[in-house]
Amino acid sequence: MTLKLITAGMAVAAGIGAAVGGTLVVAAPAFATPPSVPAPLEPAPPAPAGAPLPTTGEVSGLLTRLSDAGIGYKEKADLVENGISAEEGHGLDHELRKAYRDGELPYNFDVLNVVPTGEGQALSNVTITGPKMPAPKTVPLKLVDQGSWVLSHDSATELMQVLAQG
């Protein structure tokens, strides 16, 4: 666009503004700055700390896998903060096999939200239902970033207690 065309356009706009008795403010177009002058740079956004928060679907998948009677505890160690001890794992496997035989599985996990609670920590409210559960139960579960998001050890223990109560 030439300077002559820009000037003509501004004159027409000013004339229209004057004809209707209004005040017209005309801003210089962004391309009027000579190309040799660099545009100011905006500060870069801060880098996110650790892994991004998991989605509700990812948390639901984690809980579904953790409560799957067909998967042994050793294959679930990466789902719980600092893993699952052999004693806890054998107990978990036993309870899940029993729940399967009794027709209590599968459990369904409706993850309502995932919110950050601090550096590398999040909280998720989860409603749990199952074939033989008398009523849905909603529990808050804590997630921890260990390179990937996992269920805190305390929340995993609480979850298994809730599931055992049915």
C-alpha cells in the first residue's frame, strides 16, 4: 500500500467524520512502522512446572486399570506413588479377585474434575459406581506428579477401602 493511498483514505475518513459532526480518531496502521525497527517482544509465558495436569479421562483410565482384577499388582506399580509393596499388592489382588467372583466388578469412575493443589500435586473428585454398590460414592483423590501423574499412596489406600466397603 502506498503512502498516497493511505493519506487519501485518512482524508476521506476525516471528511466523513467532520460531515456527521463527530470526532474521528485515526490510528496509524500497524504496517506504518519502518521494517528496520523491530516490534517489541512480549515476555515469554512461564514454562509449566512438571507434567501438565492429567485429563479427567486419563484419571479415569488410571483408576480403571488399578481396579482391574485381571492385572496383577506388579503391573500396577507405576500407578501409585512410590509403587505398591508386596504385602499391599497381594492384598489388593486378593480383594479384586474376590470382588470379581462376587459380581462387584467392573467399577465405573466418573472423574468430575482435576485441579492443581500445589507444585506437582492435584486433586480429583471421583464418583464411583459398581454393579452391587447400593449408591454412588464420591471421594477426593490426590494425584502426584512423578514424571507422570499417579495416585498418591494415601489416596490409593483410601480408594481400596471405599471399594471394599461396597
